Amino acid sequence: MKSILTACLVGASFATPISNGPSSPPRGEWNLKLINGTSGPVTAGFRGLSLVSDQVVWVSGTSNTVYRTTNGGLDWQDLTVHHNETFTNDTGTYKVVLDFRDIQAFSHKTAIVMAAGPGTENQSGIWRTDDGGKHWRKSNIPPNPVFYDCMAWENESHGILLQDSADANGSLGLLETNDSGRSWHDIADATGLSSYGQAAFAASGTCISYTAGRWYIVAGGTEYPSRVFRSSNGHAWKDTNTTLVGTPDYDPGYAGYGYNSIAFRDDCNGLAVGGSFNISAPASKDNAAYSHDGGANWIASKSTLPYRSGVSWIPGKTKFAVAVGAGTNLTRDGGRTWESLRDQTQSTFYAVQCLKGGVCWASGRRGAVGRIHIL
């Protein structure tokens, strides 16, 4: 770790200075890609988003929904996951309605979706397809799952999933797969993931990420500082406090200030965004932060942002990144400052992912899926 941090610091010393002068706004705005079902426009909430290319895009969300386009959003295929999950209580047995808050697609045929919700009610689970959504097979997961939050992948075989802790003083839970998501096991020897005073947020499928040989996790949401965890192997973790702190009267797991999304451009430069999804909570400059040393230290942005649930670097545009929530922001200087993008659609996006060339896709509330080109 010391050599990596040194390399980051050396690289930072030769960085091109950021101009403080005015800049013209980027051309382009969100172009909605409407998804129509048999009964009209789809209104599911889409927190899951995965790009195979600008043409092949998968989204997932509430009511068991998964959709895919293979022609850049002109047409969408309904790939709803039909399952046999039920939940029994004192009043009877009920069909479980799943909320797929994360999805990872590896091609137009292969994808893995993660359902979030109380494990005691059979709402947390993982499904995989290898035939473009014609058939979904439930993965083997440890018994008695806790609320699933997000997953990230080193490659098509190896992935890690973050789940809530089983008790207030335990560690954030991790599951690991080495067979492309067909089976998962607890990482029982994971250390350094103390969750006291922390919560993970299943807001965009990006509360865990993997870049350049390291894993990153963001958590928060209480009166304690939001934390960023980092690991080179997914089993031993170090954490760093940030300046984003919740409110003393916070109800854990719902609306406290915390980071929801993390993204690294390389082994040095990272971004984290979040805040409070309570609409009455004030915006804060601490809702966005950046790191130049591989996540060991975090600096709050100079810009005041509303709640943001997803962030993505734009490959090929070195210091450019996009953050989404109830509005969209662009940074041109690696997270130091953010500007608002025009959003004539007035859509609330939960997740965002960008491709080389400045094309970004986003998914969100009431069936919203959008594409924008940042020039």
C-alpha cells in the first residue's frame, strides 16, 4: 500500500493545474429511452444498470423487472424474472415481489441480478441467465440472508456482494463468488469492516466497486462519520472517516447522511457521492468527496450538492465524471467542483454508467432510462 500511495502522490504533484476561469456548459442533455410494456409505459423503479456497450444495456428494478436493449434503446425486451419465492406469516403465504437493485451483465446473453430486501421474507437473492433472459436460475446462497446492498466484479468469475450486518455491533457482511455468480459463500475471515454506527445503501448498485486491483466500500448514515473501506484482496480491510456526518436523531437505514456510491478512475483517483435521500435534508458540500491517494484520504468537494445516489467516471476524459440523483452534475476537475447539467426531462435517476467517448446511461424512478453525450 505504501508504494501505491507514494505513486499517487508523485503523480498528483505533476497534475495539470485546474483553471478557475469560467467554462462553457457541455452540449447535450438527457434523451429518455422509453420502455413500453403490454399495458403502456413501464413505471418500475430501476436501480440496477449495466452497460455491455452503447447498444447493449440492461436495467433491473422493482416488481421482478429486468429489461434489455440491444439496439441502443430503440427497443426493449421484457426479461422479467419468474420465480417461486414465497413468504409465510400469521396471515398466510404470499408470493414475494422482488426488487432487483443491482445487475451485472457480461454480454447480451449473460447477466446476474441481485434482489434486495429483508432476508427473513425471502426478498434477498441472486439470479443468473445465460440465454438472454429466457431462463433465470437462482444462485446458491448462504441460508438466512441479510439485506443485500450491492455487488462488484473483478472479472466474470470473481465477484463480491455487500450485505447489511446481522447485528448492530457486527461487521458488514460479504459474500464471494468464484464461479460467475452460480454460488456464493460468506467471507467469514473478513476483517476491518466494523459496522458500528454505519449502514450500507442499496441505492444504485455501486456502494462497492473494484478498480485497479482494489475493492472499495462506502457506508454511513448515522451521527458517526461516513466511512470508505478499501482492500487489496476483499478479506482484509482498512477504513477512512470522511467529513460527511449524519444527524443525532437519525433513524438507521433510512434517511441519514451517508455515501451511497463510490467509483475509482485508477488506483489513485476516486469519487464518493451521497447525502440524505430525505427531501427536507439540506444539500451539503460534503455530499461529494474525492481522493487522490487510493482512498486513504478524502476531501469534500467545494460545490454544494443535493443528494446523489450514483457516480461514474467518463473513460477517456481524465477528470470528467457524472453524478445523478434528483438532477445531474458534471465535474471537470476530478471532483473538486461540480456543475449542474440541463435536465429537461426532470427525471430522478438512481444509477449512472459512462463509456469511453462521453456517452453515459442512467436509470431511475418510474421507468426512467436516459442517455446523454458529454462532449
